[in-house]
Amino acid sequence: MHYKAEIDIMPLKALLDPQGKAVSASMNNLGLPEVTEVRIGKHITLNVEAGSKVDASAKVDEACKKLLANEIMESYEFELTEA
């Protein structure tokens, strides 16, 4: 079966997010002081061929751990749907 994975990768909350800080600071200059604590991450979509949803999930998890996310600095979560 074909599955589509939607992966969100974000910096760990305990770490500084320089991009998020810069955008957050700029919000006030744009007249949007209500927008605060911006965090910027990555969104990745990919397709997986697997025999079951459990197998597809394991493959996506392995891809995240081995290549897509740096677990020292980032966390990730994903959602699988049939493609």
C-alpha cells in the first residue's frame, strides 16, 4: 500500500530558536504585538510503500531518526494517511 507521511520537525522547547526570535521581534514592528513566542521548524511530506500502516510508520520513524531530524536539537511528529 501507499501511504503519505506529513512530518513536523521543531526545535526543542529548551533550546533557543534564533529564526523564531527574529520573527517574533519583527511582529511588533509590523503592528502585530499580539503575536509572540514564534518557533520555526520544518514540514516534510513523503510517500511510503509498505505492507501495513505499522510498517509504514516504522519506516517514517527510521527516516526521521537517521536523516530528517537531529534529535539532539529537534523533536518530530508525523501523521500517516493512505495515498
